[in-house]
Amino acid sequence: MIAAIGATHVARGDNPPVATPARATFSVTYAVEIASATATTATVRWELAGIDEIARIRLRFDPERFEKFEGTGVLERRRGEIVWTPNAPYAHLTYQAALRHRRAPDKGFDSYIGDGWVVMRTSALFPRSAVLFRRDIEPEPKSRARLVFRLPRGWDAVTAMPPAGTREFVVESRGRFDHPRGWLILGRFHRTDATLHGTAVTIAGPAGAGVPPDRILALLDRALPLMHDLLGARTRLLIVIGADPMWRGGLSGEDSFYMHGNRPLQTPDRTSPYLHELFHVTAPFRPAWDAHWLAEGLAEFYSIELQRRIGELDDRRYTQALRFFARYGVWGHDFTRDQSHAIHNNSAPLVLYALDRRIRHATNDAHSLDDVVHALAQEGGVVTTARFLGTLRRVTGKSYAAFFRRHVYQGEIPPLPDVGISRDTVESLRSGKDAVGKGLEAGHAVVGAHPPDAGSE
Ligand SMILES: [Zn+2]
């Protein structure tokens, strides 16, 4: 079963094959230089060789983060965009990339250099790009790409990409022009490596930051087999631990996620930030504009559900988690249109829990939400709310259109009498004593675990 899912990933290109493609028609070397531990920018250089088949490359970027583009050939400059017509067959491009970036003006950093370490996504160093090929010259263009870091003395580098030498990585992505992907950490940091259930796991972070790695590995050791059964196996997982003043939450990326060191394996509201991000990283589908409630709701629902299955949550605490969802959810809003944190992380997981109960009840436990999510994972691609509803019907043989109208589009709280949740109980839950402040937690966010084009977020 797992092998079949893995094959699907490779065919879709979400999980790039580990082996270098048989035939590359040109080569790309990405070199990132950080001159000192106090630098605020990196110098990034692209060296291209044998590129007769490349007509031009369009780069799109935030002008606050990228500047000083120079290169061979012709660079047409617009604000936030460069159209580069490189000279063939050899060409190079250099630019400066800012090392610090705040997730939002008043939020923590999602890209940071400080105290001898750098934590960021590769997208902080590489703008989104689109390449126009000359197919008359090469009908099947394909790059072979490497990423090389030139760093201050004693600095190391870990990325979500396979290593190819000291501070050097194999770059493989979807498409014909390979683009660096996922999270990375540079500098002086602690790293722990393990292979768990076929997944090469690396946990890396500044010294003293976060949950001890062996406790994270113990959680993954028990949760990964269940995650793989549900969504398919992945060969690599990098967990990068951040420290203040970085964003105090989790952020998923390709084959990797970021987690602030102050986030626990299980929060006081019983959810698990680590399992939440692991769900995003593993899921080979991405949400359409109207299905963020679904992607976030599934990640949060399975963060408690998988903990229950591996014995980390007993029935009492599991029920407690559901009651927090009810209490801190926002009700009476259309989930497909309202993008608020409370709907994504409280209302949606409770409705998905209720949906799971409905499916199990209606099919005499022959089916569950697992089967529906598993089917979505096998198909991959973009999931809309309508496609999810269609998959539900196909897998379970029943229509849940009325349930969706009431609890997703109208956002009504699902009555769950066996765990003491109804429309009337929400108010009493809100005035209850067991306040944890779930609504005030820093939370987490997903930004394109599977971006539509390589390098975008
Ligand atoms: Zn999320």
C-alpha cells in the first residue's frame, strides 16, 4: 500500500526522485555566500553552463528582500521583477538577499540571522522563477543543479535537500529547472539524525533551543507509521528549531518544517504543533482558496487523533481537546470564506471530528475520515471544498451535502451530545473554569508545502 502511494508521489513530482536524472542538458550551481556572522545580507550567485536552450528567465521577488541584480546578457528591470536573457552557453547572475524578514510587520521573524546561526526558507535566498526554453534547440531540457554555501569559519549547513559534500546539496524539484526547496539552518547549531520507518529525519537548532531532540524523535517514531498509512511515506524530513526573536509558531515547507523552540510536543489545549506541521509536510495535496479550513482543520484534528492512537491522549483529555475547539471556535461563519485563525484551528477540526463520527456511524464503522483523506492523498493536486465533498461521497457511498451546508457553509456548531457539546453549551464552555487561552496561543501557519511552481511560497 505504501509503495503504491510513494509511486504516485514520484509520478506527480511532489517527491522528487533521489537519483539524479539520467540525462541533464545543462547545469546550474547556486552559490550562497554569507561573509560574516554579523552580515545582514547574503550574496547569491547562479552559474549556468550549457544553456543554449534557455531563452530567458523571469524572476519575481519582494524588492525589500532582493536587490543589486547583475549578470551576463540582458537584465530588464521592473519593480519586483527581472527578465533575464542570459548569454549562452555560459552565464551568471548575482544579487543580494536580506537575511532578516518578519512574518508580518508586528510578528516574529520567519528569516533570521543572529548569534551565529541563520534559519530561513530557501525562498528567502531565491526569488520565484519561470524559465522559457528554446525547444527548437533542446526538446527535453533538464537541469542538473547543486547548492553550495560559502560560510564563516566553523559554520555548518543543513537543508531539506540531500547532501552532496561539505556544505553542498543536490537540488531537485519539479520542473526542468531545479530550484532549491524547503527550510535550512546555517551556522553553529546542534543536529540530530535518525532514520525512522524509512524517513531520514534531521532535527537541527541553536544550542539549548526547544524540546530535547530524543523526545521529538520518540513522538515521530510512533506517529510516522500512522501518518505514512494515511498520507503516504516521505523519504526526508528536516525539522528546524528557531529561537527568539523568530515567529513563535510552526511553518511548514517542502520536506521540512520550522518550529519555535518554545512550542511543546503537546500544548495545554492537547493539540500537537509538531504533528500539525508533520501533517502539512506529508500531505501530497494543497488547498484551493476555499479549502484552507480543510487543510488546517485536518492538520489540527489529526494532531489530537494521532496522539490518541499512539497513547499520548486518553479519552478524558481527548474530550477536553474537543471542548476547547468548541469553546474557542467561531461559529455562524462560512468556513470557505472566513480565513480566521479561530475557524481554521478550532471550528474546522471540531466539524471534521463530527464528520468522522457521522461516517463511522452511517457505514457501521466500515469507513472513516481516514479513508477519505487517504483517497485525496493518492490523487494529490489541489483540493477544493467541492472536491472533498465529491471524494467523501465516492469513498463512503453517501452524500454529506446537507452536513456541509449546515456545518461548513453556515458554520453551525455540530451537536456532539456524548462529549457534552451543543449550541447551548458553547456559552457555558466559554464561561467555564478550565481556561487555557487556546485562542491566544501564538499558533502556526502553513505557507505552500507544495507550491504551484518551484521556489514559490
Ligand atoms: Zn497549519
